[in-house]
Amino acid sequence: MKALVYEKYAPDNDFEKILKIKDIDEPKPKSNEVIFKVKVAALNYDDIWAMRGKPIEIPMPHISGTDAAGEVIAVGDEVKQIQIGDRVVSNGNLTCRVCKECTSGREFDCRKRTIWGFQTGPLWGGFCEVTHLPESNVIKIPDNLSFEEAAAASMTLMTSWHMLVGRAKIRPGQTVLIMGGGSGMGIFGIQIAKLYNCDVITTASQDKLDKCKELGADYAVDHRKEDWHKEVRQITKELGRKKGKTSGVDVIFEHIGGSHWNKELTLLKYGSTIVTTGATTGYDVKTDLRHIFFKGINVLGSTQGTRSELESGLYWMSKGNINAIIDSEFTLENAVKAHNRMLNGKGLFGKILMKP
């Protein structure tokens, strides 16, 4: 079968130098595994980290791809719920399923957790014609969702749902600030917050503000302006007057970090929450602790999510309340262009897909 393979790193981001289409053996199912023909797979930023070999080294030779959707063509002897012909999407969290964390519903905290298509291998990911996963790591795609929609949602939808619903426990009527609303994470963050009938303020670059509003954001602010937080504060004052409540933000959905961090903290109400899952503009931030202890702010870390949370997100997608946004599609042969588009980010809105 055809697969996108590399055998060395490209710390200089020269992906063309390492990415090759190769013919490799098709997998055979272990007793608990599902084999599926990949129809489409989505890119994530960890695909770039893997090719750089940072922040961690990964198994070689390597096939990336954490979010893949396709049709089941074989199952192992112990597989009970999935059948040949089923349409499935990957749940990229590979966990032990027997430790205390896994059995208490906190599989994202499993110490043996690995991210499929990033930390797995050699030659085990979604950027190929046929791949394999344990039955517990595939989810049936609702009938009215396409392979493309499912693949575009898998990791980012699950992570966004876990941040807002699982960790921050958002409630109707709250004011929620979605940082980076034009990103894969932010796109789902906006829609989940609106599903919960929250007032949503989002930040994005100037060219993405209108698109964020089309997704449901009530307000959109250019976070590249030095004083973007002052504009957000003014919006919360207006909302406070309308609601007859204290101004400020109840929940901040954070995955940017860098110089925005302390500005975000100033926007939070007393007893409010900031939940973070990344730091695309820098993780080594300085924190003004006065904003945290004096206002009793909850600072929550979040990573990935649970199978159940992904299923919840896909359910609401099937009802039309949440939509996957697809930026562009490429073939495996054009993988270099696909990864460079994600790396450069210019004009990017939604997920990048690749098809075998």
C-alpha cells in the first residue's frame, strides 16, 4: 500500500527533503484491532513537531496522521462492536485502559498515553491507504456526516469539548472569551460555547474576524493590536449592563500563551476560570499572581479528552449545531504543500485534509 513516510528529521522545516511516498505492507489485524481503508486524514501541528524531532523524538521510519476517517475492511477475532463496512474515525488517544486514571474516566491522564500518528511507530499513523487501531480507538461516524467532516473534527473537537465542558464546565449565560478563534481549536471553541448559549467574544487576526462571527461569535477582536484586551473589557462592560451583572469574562479558552497571558488574566471576573491547552506564541510566560489569588481565579490545564467527549461532539455535529470547517484538501503526493500551508498559516481558516 501507499504511505507518506520519512526516516529523518527536518529541523529547518525543509519537508520536501524528507517526505517520500513509499510502498509498504498492509497491516493485518491483531485480535482487538480494526483495519480501515483511509478515505481522508487531517493535519495537526504535531505533524510538524514530529518532522522537526522537537519537543520529542519519535519512532522511525515514521508515518504521521492522528485524525483519519475511513471504511473498515477487516476486524480481529475479539472485536465486538465494529463490523466490516462501518464508517469510522480515529480517536488518537492510545491508553492502557486498565490504570486508575483510565478506569475513573480520566484517560487523558493515563501515564502510558500516547498520541497515535505522533508518538507511535514505526510506520503507524493515518497518512496512508490502510491503517489499524484498537477497537476502542475508533468511533462510528454518524450517517449524515462525511469522512471529511469527521476527520476534520477528531482531535480538535475532542480537545475543545474537554476544555470547555469537561474542565471549565461552562454554563448558559456566561461570557466566554475564545482566544484564537480562527484556529482549528478556536473554530470548535466558538461553536461549543454558543451551543451552551453563552455570550462569545473571540480574538483572531483582522482577516478572520468576520468568519468567526459567521460561526456564531457575538464579538470579534483583533488580537494583534497591542490594546486588544481593552476592547474586550469594554465589550464585557456593555454585556454586564445588559445582564445586570458584574462585567468581565467568566471563562477564557486559552491556547496561545506568550505576551497575551497577563492581559487575559486582567479580563477575568472574581472566581472565574482560564483553561489552557497550548502555547503557540510561547510557553515561558510571566504571571502577575495578584490576578490569580486576589480574584480567586481558577487556572486549569487541559490536554486531549475522552472517547465519550468526542462522541458527544460528533453527536451535536450530526444535529447541525457544530460544523467542521475545511480550509483545503491535498493528495499525499502534495503533502509538502499541505504542511507548508499549515506552517505559514497565511489565510488559513479551518482544517487541512489529505487524501491517499
